[in-house]
Amino acid sequence: MLVLTRKVDEKINIGDDVILTVLEIGRTSVKLGIDAPKRVGIFREELYERIKEENLRSSQGRPADVARASRLLRKKGP
């Protein structure tokens, strides 16, 4: 892990496309601005972990769930 010290309005470049700017420093938090292309996903860690868990759960569908979904789709028809 790279650890840097920055002051308000100072920036950090990550690669060619991402710029991290220190906007505000409080007693218990730091406000950051992130300038990145739309193709770059930016998530708070706790949200990213929930997304990963949900993706894992959905990829491990039970065979009964898959069979039920298949029956429902056949009933509905085109």
C-alpha cells in the first residue's frame, strides 16, 4: 500500500485517467473528489463488498430455482 500525505486542493493522479483531489479535511474524515472516466466503477468499500456478495449468491442459483424460472418462462410464452 502506498501512503501519501496531501493537503486540501492537492491532487493524486492514478494512471492517466483518474485524479483524486483532497477537498476537505475534518476532525474524523476526509472529503475526496474523484475525476474518472464513466467506464471506471467507483464504489465505497462496504457497498462494493455487498455487490460482490450478491453477485456470488445470484451466480449460485439452486437447480430448483432455475427449473422453476424455466417453467414460468415457458408458461408466459412469446
